[in-house]
Amino acid sequence: MDELDPTFPKWEQIRDRIAADIAAGRLKSGDQVPSAAALVERYGVAMAAAQKALAALKRDGLVRSQNGIGTFVL
């Protein structure tokens, strides 16, 4: 399980980590990002925090969701 800073909102830290992976090229256009369930397992957060992180990435224009398939880097 990856550690998060307990003094900073967990969903923001997850969003920032995924955004940094995109900016650094570790996640490229078309790559699938971890699902909310996978983020829950990886970071030990509530489902709501994982979903909020993914929603923020969508609002930021970094990812898109395909119903029933997953979330992908734009």
C-alpha cells in the first residue's frame, strides 16, 4: 500500500500523483489509469476519495471515462 500524507486531502494526493505520472510520461495518451477500486486497494482510502480523485482528473481534462471499460489518459 502506498503511503499518503495524513495532513493533506487524500483524493488530492491521488489526483496529483496520477497527474504527475501523466506529465512525466509514465502514463501516456490512451493508457488506462487505475480504477477507483484499484486506488482504494493501493492507497487504503475510501471509495469516495478514489472516485473524487478520478472526477478531478476528468475535470482537469487529463482523462476520459468509457462506461464499462475504464478511464484513459487523453
